[in-house]
Amino acid sequence: MYLYLLGLVVLYYLYRWVRELPRVSDKGSKYVYITGCDSGFGNLLARHLDKQGFRVIASCYTEKGEEDLKKSCSSNLITVHLDVRSNESVTKVADMIKTKVGERGLWAVVNNAGVSVPSAPCDWLTIDDYKSMLEVNLNGVISVTLSVLPLIKKARGRVVNVASVFGRISVTGGPYTVSKYGVEAFNDSLRLNMAPFGVKVLCIEPGFFKTNVTDVSILTKNVKTLWDRMPQEVRDDYGTGYLQKSFEVISEKVAQLSDGDLMKVVNCMEHAVSAVKPRTRYSPGWDAKLFWLPLSYMPTCVTDYIIGREAIPVARSMQ
């Protein structure tokens, strides 16, 4: 009986592997627009797709990001400055893309740009902290997508949204998980809306990887800044030892959990862009597959207990 079930599982994965092998043809005529190419996943994806022959439009927030990409890629790659928070910037890039792609349309947009700070327990933050991150991680995704959606419909192309496992389960306070839950909801609604037009909408849900999102120095500075500006009453609630323990969690657990092989995510992005039959969702990283996603399917009481056990204790706990 068990061997029979094992055989079925093996056959299923073999069938899926064969089914997902074919790639789209005529890559040289297909334009791919990627946001957040200064570093990390976006930077690597731009280089990877450029080597494969796609016509990459790589948007960067900094001039240095543009210059570095130009030096390392072919002359086919186009770099543009983009601030996803600015409607003017988003529209300007979309107009350029429309002129460039013409009647062929845009094959794919990869919404990769994102930030991870400010992040902290909810009562450390203000509404402006939430707004600043949502402007990039959620509103930016929606704004960029809508700006080029008519071009993607014309090409019957793809929208690839980079969310996170923390769009499936919330283990910390602050706007990061809120923004990623929002990306998941936008992704699902857009996928249903665009299906009649032959447009595929795919979602990437990475676990922990070594990028700016998990950079120890950035996260540590963020926690220290937020702690210093808090009212004394809130600091007293958490206790004087809470800050140091937060630093230890960031430097030890986050650093240990973060996978240095960014190509695990980039390969999923590339498959979403180039496969004839892409998956609806990709969950790169063993922590995502074996811990975070299974945890997200458990009853709330179970997830609360597991997450609560690992939480830093506060000084004025009422439990």
C-alpha cells in the first residue's frame, strides 16, 4: 500500500517535471520589465534573462544600480530610473515601454521592488510607518502593474508578483506582513480577472534569503531607531532587556535562517517568465516548503502557540 502511494507521488512529480520543461520561443522579441534591479533578486534576474536572450527593461532606484547592470549585461538590456512610490515616475517608464514594445506588447512584468523596514511590534509604530512601506510593497506593485497591463494583455503575457511566505502567515508585527498579504490578494484577484484574456498571473513566495530584506545591519539599525523614539511608557512595557534580545534574534536566528543561494528564487522567477506552463505559485527555500507554509495551514491556536514559544518575553506580560 505504502509503495503504491510512493509510486503515485513519484509519477506525479515526474509528470510535473516533464510538463514544466518546455520554454517559450522567440525570446529575442519578448520584453520583460523588472522592478527593483539595484541588488538582490531583481539584479540577478535581469542578468539571467539577458543571458537567455530576453529583452530586459531593468528599473533601478539608484544611478549606481543602473551603471552596474549596464557594465555586466549585453547592449540589449535597457535600464531606467523608477520610484514605485511616484505616479509620475511609473507613468514615465510605462510610456517609454509602450514606445519600445510597439504592437508586440509587453511579455512580462516582474514586481520585485520592496523594503523590509520599518518593522517592529505594532505598538512601536505609527500610521506613517505603515503608509511608507505600503507605498512601496503594495501600492507600488499595483501601480506598476496597472500602468503596463494593457501592453501585457496585448502580448497575452505574464504578471509575476514577488510576495513572501509572510503573505501566508504573520509572525511579526508591523507593515511588512500586511503588505505581503495585500500582494497575495491583488495577485489572486488579478489572476482571476486576467484569465479570460490569456494573461498568466504568478506569485513567488520566498522564505528567508540573504538580501537587503534580511540584512542584519539594516534590521538592527531599524529596531534601535524605533526603540529610541518610543514613549518611555512603551519601553517600560517591554523592559530594558528586550532591545538586546531583539539584536540577538536578528544576528543569530535571522542570519542562520537566511539562505545565501539567491538563484533558488531567481530560477523560480525565470520559470514564471519563460515556461510554457508556469506554476501558479512558487515557494523557494526549504524553510518555506517545510516550515512556514505547513505552519500556515495549521489551526490558529497551534500557530499562535508555536510562534509564541519563540517570542521574546516582555516585562509586563499579563499572561
